[in-house]
Amino acid sequence: MNSWNFRLRLSVLLAALIAVGCATTQTTSGGVVGVERQQTMLISSAEVNSEAEKAYRQTMHEAQGKGQLNRNPAELARVRTIANRLIAATGAFRSDAPGWRWEVNVISSKELNAWCMPGGKMAVYTGLIEQLRITDEELAAVMGHEIAHALREHGREKAGQAASVGVAAAIGGALIGSYFGVDSGLGENVLGVAGELAFMRPNSRGMEQEADRVGVELAARAGYNPHAAITLWEKMGRTSGGQPPQWLSTHPSHQSRISDLRNYADRVQPLYLAARRR
């Protein structure tokens, strides 16, 4: 393959990727924390929410079959009470969010974990509650963070990114294979790894930071001290021990995360004080 044809095909690939990146949307208002990033969405929210609901039903069914679903009524009531206060505050970021079909359940597991799927399907694991001896305000910090991912539709955004990186890897692999005379599958694999490191993971860290910032504002608006997010991550740092280098992680390092949380918790402190006076 001559160099002119290679450059032409590469230009077509790059033009396609640029065109894909031009369709952006604003999923939430910025709030006091000022999360204003425009997002590229390549998949419909209806499609993502439908698949998330199926996955949630399956996860809850499996947990119930193992006797792990909502075993402690008092623990469940505690989690749902906090969730309801946070959900009521979501309207500050999205007018439609308080009306989502929210579901909140507790799974008995040693995992330090909680998550919120697209559309508001949540789970909190008992390991997070019990191993960290978590306070209500720290639990609000965790749940606010996870709700923020759903509000910002990070799952939908990531699904689109995964699809676009996969397509780019397949096309680019063929180009590299034909140009350098190597197997196209090898080229695709190299580009896939490069795409993961260059596009997916940095975006993941950015999404985590957005969820941290929106999460502390949700907690503050719900009447929970936003600075509890700092004590939460200090506990997580002591529990998790070592971690991979920040540039290879989908989450910020504990040190940088705590610094950012402290800054934004200070910003939303007036919201917390106002909520407490109500």
C-alpha cells in the first residue's frame, strides 16, 4: 500500500471520529459546583435505561436466591431514608430526576461497594456499612456520588465511548495491518489498548470527579454535611491500602480526591446550613 493511499484512508478515519465527537448534550445543570462539561452521547437513554433495568432485576433476583437481599429491615430503612432525601434534591440538577422509577436495595456482601445504574436503580452493600462503621452523613456521601453518575448519565456516555473506540480500533487495525504488513488483529488489539488508556480511563477519572462534586452538593441540599465525604474517603484509604498509579486508574488517587472534595464541600456548605434551618 502506498503512503498516499494510507494517508487518505487515515484521514477518512479521523474525519469520521471527529464527526462522531461533534454531537454533544448537557445532561444536567451545573449547580453550585459548576459541572458544565458537554457530553457526547451515541446511544439513546431509553436503550441504556432498559438494559440497566434488566440487569438490575437479574442482580436482585440472584441476591434474593442467595438470601442476600434486604436481610436487615432496620438497615434497609436507614439506606432508603437517606436515598429519599438525596432523590428529592436531584431536581437541582435535573427536573425529571425526582420522577424517575427509583429503586434502592441492600445486598449482604463483604464488598465495600454501592452503585446506581442508569435510571435510578441502586444497591448498597453491607460491607460498606459495617466494615467502615459508616455514619449517615458518610453514607449520604457515597450514595450522592453514585446518584450523580446516574444524573450525568455516565453509563450511557461510557457505552457510547466503548462502541466508538471499538469501531476505531477495528478500522485502524486494518490500516496498520495493511501498511506495515502485520496481522490486522494485532493492529486492532494495539489500538484497542491505546484507546482504553488514552480515551476511556482519563474520561473515567473525569467522570469520578464530576460525581464527587455533584455528590457533595446533593448531600448538602439534602441536609447532610458535605465534609463527611472527606472522612469517608479517609476511611476508604485506610481500608484499601495500596492502589495503582493515578494515571492508570479509573479513580483519582485518595490524596487528590480528598483535596478536591474539601474545596467543593466548602463551596456547598451554605446549602447545607440552609437545609438544616428548614
